Amino acid sequence: MRLSVFALLACVAATPALAAEADLQKQFHDTVQPFAAKYCAGCHSGKTPAAQFDIKSYDSLDKVKAEFPRWALVSERLHAKEMPPKPMKAPPQEEMDKIMSFVEAVRAEEIKRAAGDPGIVLARRLSNAEYGYTIRDLTGQDLKVARQFPVDPANPAGFDNSGESLTMSPALLTKYLQAARQIADHLVLKPDGFDFAPHLVQVDSDRDRYTVGRIMAFYRAQPTDTAKYFEAAWRYRHRAALGNAKATLVSTANGMKISAKYLPMVWGILNEKDAVGPVATLQKMWLSMPAPSAKNPVARLGPQVRAKAVQMRDFTVRIRKDTAMQFTSLKIEGLPGQTQPLQNVRLKTYAANHRKSDPAALRADNEPPAAL
């Protein structure tokens, strides 16, 4: 019973299409063929038809559909009154309108019949750009391996992403294999799987570089703008005037969405006693930040405080770059300087001295840095 209902629905849906097809067939035999024989066959038939368009060869509607672009051109020429050419007598306008209406009806039926069908889509390889994007998405690294591939050829329309132009050659296949080896050289084995590094991973130091790079990327992604910490310290300092006398460093940090562990360290530096050098300069900048009052409410002081905090941040970045302590790896005869144990000692030394400055690098603000 269910099958018969589906069959009935299919027949009902097909009935309008069949009726339209039958109507076009009738128009073709009753109107188009007589018109073509009377007005067009004189030039467009025989052994050498004009424009290589033998109109007598179209004896069915199916042939018209198969070469519809030529019939569309017929309609365009009739509409522009370019056919038949002068000095031949033009057919009555009423008859030309029927031919043009027939062509438009065929076009409309073909659009309905092929709705959603793009036609033949050729299988093709990825273009160079698509290949590069795919490798980037799969590995998480923009390795740019497609730069060594030959330039993609374009089709006659100028597009370089069509199946008719993106063919595979033995030379390109060799390039693909070379690219696969290059990608594999970026592979990093992990305890729970694998990953890809932005650089070649061929020796132990390359693996260490990948690990350190991940740690640095993690910290770069954190909100470590020290200007926000200086502003938070200012808010904590004037918490009573800001109407929040019970605020703590932790609650202030949480309110500004910064690290509750790092803010106390910044607060300690800003209030360190007997400070000298860059820390003393930073404290002077800190003490020069305006205090809120009845005449200077927070709403008015906000831009000034932020500007001062940015100024303090820029100072710390510059001074840190100039005066940071530098350490070289230990030198042990027979061991390369990049050996992991020696690197670990060097990193521990950095960690133990990260708040210290190089006294030899200290200078006045108006004094140029020492030449390297």
C-alpha cells in the first residue's frame, strides 16, 4: 500500500513536466520547423551552411536541447533584428516572437530539469594554495611546503582550481613525496601521541626547542600586560577612597582579571624600601600617579592613571631588555654546549637571578647604550 502511494505521488509530480515537454514538442514541429524552412534554410543548410549552423539537422526537440547555446544565439539575433541579414525581407514580427518565446520556454524547462545539478565535475588534485592550507590545518603549523611546487596552470577562463587544469604529472608527484618527507621532519613524538613543530626536529636540542616554545607560547597567551598590574596596585593603594576599604590584593586582582599571585609581587617592588637604580625610578613614577579626591573623582582620573601605568610598563620593558642578566652554558670538555644537562643548569641560573640586573649595564636615561 505504501509503495503504491509513493508511485502515485511520483506520477503526479511527473505529470506537469511531461505536459510541458509535449507542449514544446508541438511548438517545435508546428511553428519552429516551418519557420526555419521558410526563412532560415536558404543560408543555414546544405554542404556549407552559414556559420556552420545547419538548421535542417535539428529534427527533434532533444537535438535543440543538446545544442541549446546555438539556439539561444538565434533568439538573440532575431531580437536584435540582425537575422535575416539585409537586404533579405524580415519575417513578420509575430512569427519571430513565437520563435523567441519557444527558445525561452526551452531554457526555462532546462533550468527546472537541471536545478541543483552543476553538470560534470571533474576529479582533481588540490591546488597549491589548498594544499598549503590543508597541511596548516592538519599540523597546526604553516610549513609553506607548496612553495616548491610548480605554478598551477589556469583553464581557458583564467581559473586555477578546475579539474580540467589541475592534472598530476610525474614531476609534481615527486614534489609531493619530497613535501611529505619535509613535513615528517617536523614530527615530534609525545607520550600521548604526536605533534608538529614549526622547525625541523632531527636532534634532541630540536625537541627541547619545541618544548620551550610551547611554554613561551603559553605565557604569551596569558594577560601579562604589566600596565594593568600597575593600575591594579593604584586601585589597591586608594581602596578606601574608591569606596572599597576591605579590598585585598587578591580581590583587586580578581576584579581586574589578572594574576592574584603576580600582583603581590608587583606591589612589593613598588613599596620596596631603600630602592636604587631602575626600581627607584619606577617607584618615583608610581608615587607621581594622581590620587582620587572629591575634586578628582575616579571617573576623571581613569585616563590619567592608565596613561601613567602604560608609561611605567614601557619603562620596565625597556630597562629589562637593557639590563637583564645574561648567562652562558657551562663548558665541559667533550660535551657540546647545547647538551641537555648543561642547558638545565643555565635555565636554573636564569630562574634564580630573574629579578637581578647587570650593574655594568646600568646608565642614565640620557646616556646611550654601550656599543656591542
